[in-house]
Amino acid sequence: MENENNIPEEEASILTLTDENGKEENFEYLDVIEYQGKEYLLLMPADELETQVVILEVEPVDEETENYLSVDDEKILNAVYDIFKEKYKDVLTFEE
């Protein structure tokens, strides 16, 4: 995915997430997509040259805290990514 015009600046931010092993990684926030009653966070690794999109399920814990869960279901991953591509088709160029 190449970024032609950039995602709107107010949405472009870096998130630092900690994995189950305690390792911190930086990600660029892309969007949150709702699909089948759940929210999915779309991120791109900030420290890598690759432009691979990471999709995580948002699990609310309380009003101020969320957990982010990996998604293993290919159908959900593809559906969420397709919604993202449609939403940003005029802003981003996607490689197949």
C-alpha cells in the first residue's frame, strides 16, 4: 500500500503497544472499522519499511481501557480490510 495523499493528519498518530512478551512496538494508527458489531483497529508498523496492515479486534475493558486481540479468522480480516480499502480508495493506492 502506498500512501499518495496521506491519511488526514488528525488521524495520523503513533501508538505504542506491548505484546504478550512485554516487547513494545510502535504502530501508525490508520483507522477503526466496525464490522459485525465489533470494532477493529487498523495499524501499520511504524518502525518497518514494509507497508503491511495489522488488524486487531478492540475489546473494551472499561470506559478508559481497551485490549487489542489478534484476529485469526481470514474472512474477518479480508472483510475489514476490504471496508478500509473502499473507505480510502480516493486517498491511498493499494497493491494487490
